[in-house]
Amino acid sequence: MKPSPWVASLFLTVGWLGIEMAMALDMGQFQLMLHDQVGQAFIVGLILSMGPLMGFTVQPLVGYYSDYLEERGLPRRKLIAGGLAGSLASLVWLAFLPDLTGFVLALVLFYVSFNIVMVCYRAYMTETTAEPPLKNRKGMVSGFSALFATVGTTGMFVVGSLAPGTSWPFLTGATLLIITFVLFFMFSPEPAPSARTRTIPPESLLSRWHLLFYVFPPLALWPGLETRIARQDYQRAIFRLFTVIFFAWLGLQSLRGYFTLYARENLDFEDAFSHQLMAMASVAVILSTLPIGRLADKLELSRLFRGFLIAFALVNLGAYFWVQTPWQAIIFTVLIGVCLAGTLVCPLAALLRLCPRDQEGAYSGLYNVFLSVPQFYSLLVTGWLLDQWGYGLVPLISALFLGLAFLAAFRLHVFDIRESDEQDHQATP
């Protein structure tokens, strides 16, 4: 008996809880340990920049070759298991609190193995949603993914605050990884063999035009360049989605990367209250993801995405002009959490619909790239602007980038390429 869509969605996406709990170490425990050993913020940032750098280089290659190996009989589950083994080994290594050389080597293993896990896992999800019982539940799958990811990140922040500078965050992350992926391997649905009904000819995603687009996605908006970057309808739709994601994540990273400093330096809040605000935003995301996932299955997705983007921008503008007291900050923080949930759910739901058969890995790898590239631009641009005019600009900068994402989203058209494939197949005599 096939599981219900709710049960299938739960076990298909439960791995994100363990993944994001371990990845949250990058924003807390890694920084503290490195700073204790080197004492210089620049060196800490330089070492941690291996994470995004590995994302730019490893994820597209892993995605492409996971498709290649899948076609030749090596299932993604085995690739996930291999990456998981490397991830667990790195976390156990870090739990012994090694010296600086050992720490850096463990980080290299961590980032490489986690890129393998994340790309192959997202590709597996994309492939599985092509078949019942999840074929018409892509928004629900996106909602569960965002739910587990937020719970995992918040959980690691709690563990890190209770036991900073100890082995417990690493051991907790390793334990949660094991538990969540045991549940995934035991109970998650698998794509049916019929999911690969035709072979799409391999095409280069690493031409000079593609590489320029990956480095600076707004190039696709320049008249005439889009046809050089993407020739087929589904490619244009996916790359337009990536452009929207680029602007949206610039706004998101501008807010998230400097939120604590904004609350302390501009609003004169205590650090403890700033962290409480972050927790409130996380709770709002957790409570909103599944309802938004249901809406994504029922409403026109590009319009829903635009609605959340403009709402997010307006909430940031409201925070810039009106937030002065703790109660005002709480209200706007909750609203930000709801809007953030929409910007997490809608893009993944769009990718699940647009991604063609036999290329799930390649486009899942690129999707992760477009979540990483804005980190560089956001930290550089936002940091420079804040040095010039102060931390009070944080919500205004975020609103500006989200407004650009809203405008870019008017060129986005989301259709289900797998349904189009089936219709074409049925129409062929």
C-alpha cells in the first residue's frame, strides 16, 4: 500500500532536519572555535569562505555526475550514503577539538561531503515528486523541506547556546544526521522505474555564457543574452527562477547577516533579546511552511511567489520607518518570519515542477549555487553600505533587493514540464 502524501512528504524530507542542524555549525560553533585559535576575524572569514567556494565548484559537478551515474545504475541513495559517511566522520573528528591544522582538514572533508549529500538528496526529492503520491503535492514537499530545515537550524542554535566551545554541538549534529537519514532510508518513497521514460540529450551547462550567468545572474535580463544562455523553454524558465532567487537571497542575506548588529547598534536592544527575536522569526517560519506549501499546490505559483516577495519588501520598509520599541520589533519579526517561509517554499516548489527528467542532479546543484552566490555579494555590498551610513540601513537594503526580486519575478512562468512531457508522449502516434 502506498503511503499518503503527508506521510510520503514527511519521510522524503526529514533528512533536512539533520542536514541543517549540522550546517548551522558554520554560523556558530565553527566561528567560535576558529576565533579562539587564530584571533583574527579576517582569517576566520577566510577559512570559512571554503564553504561557499566548495558550493560554487563541487555542487554543479556533483549534480551533473550524479545524473550520469544514475543513468548507469548507481542510485542516488548510495551517493547520499557515501556523502553521509564523510559528513559523520568530519563531525566526529571535530568533536575531538583538534588543533588548527586538523580543524581545517576536517572542515574540508565536511564541506565536500555535505555538498554531495545536499545535491544528491535534493535531486532525489525532485525525481521522486514526479510520481504518485507526490506528483501533485510539490508545494507540500517544499513546505516540509523548509519546516525541517528551520527546525534543524534553530535546534543547533539552542544546543550551541547551552554548550558553547564543547564537543556536544558536533556530537548532537552527528546523532541527528544518523537518525533522520535512517528514517529517510527506511520509509521514504522511491521514484518508480517509469520516472525515466525518455532520455534527454546531454547539454553543456558550463559554456562561457552559462559561467557568466552563474557569477552574475542579472546578465540574463540583458536583451539578447537570455537566448545565448538558454535556448529551450524549460531552461529559460529555470534560469529566470535562478535570477529571482539571486535577488531574493541578496535581500535575505542582507537582513540575516546583520540582524543582530542592527538590533544592538541601531535599536539599542540587548544581545539576548536580539537572539530571542531570531527565535521568534524561526517559530513563525515553522508554523507557516506547511500552510504555504498547501497554497503553492492550489494557487498559481509565480503569482504566489511575487506576493511573498513584495510583502517581504514592504515589511522591511515598515521596520525601517516604524520599529523603535521591543513590541514593534516583535510584530515585524513575526511578519518577517512568515514572508521568509514563502521565499523558502515557493522557489523549491517551482524547481520541482520545472526540472526535466534525467537532469535532476544538474539543476539541483545549480539551485544550491544560486543560494550561495548571493552570500558573497551581500556581505560585500551590505557591509560597505553599513560602514558608510550605519546599521539602520539593514531593513532598507533588504527591501531594495527584495523589490528587485519582485520585478524580476514578472518574467517568471512556472509550468510542470513532466506533465508536458506526458502530453507530448501521449500525442505521439
